[in-house]
Amino acid sequence: MFKKTLAGMCGLLISLAACQSPDNAQTEQTDAQESTAIADTTKREPRPKPEYYSFKGLEKKRVYICMDPSEDTFHQKHDCPVLISCASTFRNLTLPRAVEAFGRYNCETCSADLAYVFDENAVRMETGLQGQ
């Protein structure tokens, strides 16, 4: 009796597994391809290196950057959603190096409070270039 029940249950499990629709897997794969295509089309050319910036008091501030050539922002938080979506690796470095060596701007999601670093008027007043 036990062998018949066991054999029946095995047969039932095998038939259930065989009845799984391959269309589900294909639909999921198609969805993944579409989202990848959308992500690829949103890539843009990075902005040119900032001309005006001042790091007064922020010389040792550490930030993160994505090493993808199409990226042009730095991030204060390692778990920033924009940084997490980075398709490449990311690095932790000082703010001055991120801007001067890599031409990065502040991320509007996690570093909006550092936008003043690029304020042209503040940089001019600090360097004494008001009349130029």
C-alpha cells in the first residue's frame, strides 16, 4: 500500500513539473531584455569637467564614483540608488580628486547639499575674481 501511494505521489509531482508552462520563463526573459534595452538607451554623454569649484573645508571629504565612462557624478552615500545601478565598479576617493581628476558633479539624489561647491559666484568671491 505504501509503495502505491509513494509511486502515485511521485507520478503526481512529475506530471505537475511537466505541466509548467515554458511561456512563463520566456515572458520573464523578454521582460528582462526590454528593461536592459531601456537602461541602455538612457545612457548619455557625460558633462564636461566643471570649470568653477571650491573645496574650502572639504579637502578630506570622501565620496564614491562609478567608473563607467558615461557617469559624471559623485555620491556621498555608498547605498545611493544611482550608484547602486552602476554597471561598472565604483571607487571611494576624496572630493577634490573626484572633481579635478575625474570631472564629477554632485549627485542630485544623495549629494544635493554639496551643489554649492560648484557655485560660480562663491568661487569668484573666494578667489578674488569678482570683477572679471
